[in-house]
Amino acid sequence: MAYGDIRITMIFNPLRIVTDIWRHRYLLGQLVKRDVLLRYRGAMFGVLWIFLSPLLMLVIFAYVFGEVFQARGNVAESALPFWLFLYNGLIVFNVFSETVSRSPASVRGYPSFVKKIIFPVQILPLVPLGSALVHASFNFLILIAALAWTGNFNAQALLFPLALIPVILLATGFAWFLGAWGVFIKDMTQIVPVFIQMLMFLSPVFYPVSAVPVMLRPLYQFNPLGHVIELSRGLVTGLPVEWSVWGVALVISLAVAILGNFFFQHSREEFADVL
């Protein structure tokens, strides 16, 4: 087997990708910690905003959608208040959106690291993902507290983090793709947020899939984010969930992650020259 074939086989090996990330877990953790702290540096309440920001958002959702509009979710299936219905969907979507929207600058923002031969450049696009997961953790705790406060808590909701695995893999794949593209195309930092906004309205964040016209529903089958959002709501409301659908989303997301890693590894040799 030629050297090139061996290298490609190694890149497409999911176990090797995970092992590579695990080997650099401490460095990745320090970069994530630095990224989170820098975001809140100089703020009066500092890192407390990780907790205060989603809490204030939830209070506003509760007032606007619960008191002003008195909107509800899919009442036919669940009595979950619409503001919790919406907040649940945003937790899932924000993991993806925060990671992907920041990924085009994830490599370009560290030129000194990229030019170091021994530095594991492949972990740089994962830094925004780590930050997104930190915020998602606090959002999840607030969601659980809100469910308990409104009398809608059930033990099945604790499986919510498990439901996020396909989204994490999907975000990882796109982070590697866009992290590499962002080195060569500066406009990606402007283009990606626009598509993220479009995707938010094309995903069942503000509405259930059952509200989509029947003729358009097949299109939603190709959106792993939509599957995870619907499944997470099923977990939160205590309704039966289709784990087979989650499995399909997991396979699709894993394929995207592997392809994203391959593209990144194939492009990384040119990063130092461009930067």
C-alpha cells in the first residue's frame, strides 16, 4: 500500500480522529478556557454572564410568549409552554450556530500557532465548539430548573445531552470545513452568519415539524438539526421518541465530521504560506 493510501486511511479512521483529539485534550481545554474568559473579560459580572445571559433570555421569553402573546407549542401533543418549547430548540441550534459562525476565523485568528510545525492545528476549529458546549451546559441547567418550576419536569429530560451528540459531530465537521476555507477566503466570516440565520428559520426551532405543509416535510428529513430538535423536545415533554431517527442523524453527522477532518488535514499544509 502506498504512503498516500495509508495516510488517507488514517484520516478517514474515526477512532484515530478521536484519539488525536483526546491526546491534545489538555491543550484544547486551555484554549477553550481562554476563549471563554476573554469573551467576558472587563465585564462587571465577568463569567457570571454565562449564567445570567441565558437566564435573562428565558425570563424575556416567558414574558413575551407566555404573557403578551400567550403562545403555546404543539398543544395537540404536549402542554409545554411555548417559551420552554422555543428555549429548548434554541439550546440545540445554538450549539451548532455558535460553533459554525465562529469557525471561519478559528484558524486565521491564530497565525503564530499555525506557523509552529509541532502545534496540532486541527484542534483550533474545535475551540468555538468547546465554548458553545460550555454555554449549552448552563442553558441546560436553566432549562431543567424551568421545567421543575413549571411542573413539566420528567426524568427523560436528563437524556437531553445524549440527544446533542449528532449536533456536536455535525458542528465539528462544519468547523473543520469552514476553518480551512476561512484561511483562504476571508469573506467566509461574513457569508456564514447569513446562512446560519436562514438555517434557523428553516429548522423547527420556532415551530414543530407537524406545522410544516405536508408537501414540504420531506425536505426536513435531510436536516439532522431538525431531527435532534424534535427528539430533544420529545425527551423534555416525556413523549415517546424515535431513536432510529436519532441514529440516522448520528450517521449523517459522523460522515460530515470525517469528511470535514479529511478536508482540513488535506488543506493544512498551505495554511502557513497563506497566513
